[in-house]
Amino acid sequence: INQEDSIDNLMILTPSDHILVPDFPCLPQDCCTITFVRVQALSREDEQFISWEQPLIRNGLDMVLSGDTGSCAVSLLKNKAMPVGTLLEELVY
């Protein structure tokens, strides 16, 4: 998935030319505008609030974890330069 940073805490997601599945769950064929700011997403219909419960995230993780391609690992990263609670996710294919 291609990710482009936009203004006002927004990201634009588009399917990549190199995507390994024909239909990534809940990702529109053209583009999807997301935000991590709930109040902002509630005030605009064209923005999706991204959380662990959002179908794009939930179904995407299910696809990776249940599929034959890819792997996932969890580790603890201690780095004082990163704010507490920062999540680093790395998917290796």
C-alpha cells in the first residue's frame, strides 16, 4: 500500500502496483484518506479514523497472520528518542 502524508494529520492510502493480493480488505481501488485524530474524522465524511477496531486494520492484520505469505514478530524497542507508547511495526515479505 502506498502512503502519502497530507496536511492536517491526514494520510492518503492507495493500492500499490506491487501489492500481493488483488483486493486488500477494505481498501478502495482509488484511494482512502485516513487520520488518527478521532474528532477530525467525525467532522468530515471523507476521512476514516484509524484504530485497532477499524476494518481496514483488523482485516489487513487477519490477512497477513492467516496467509501463506509474510511473517510477523513482536519485540520491545527501548529508545529514549521515541515518545512513550510509540508503536513500530515491521512486516517482512
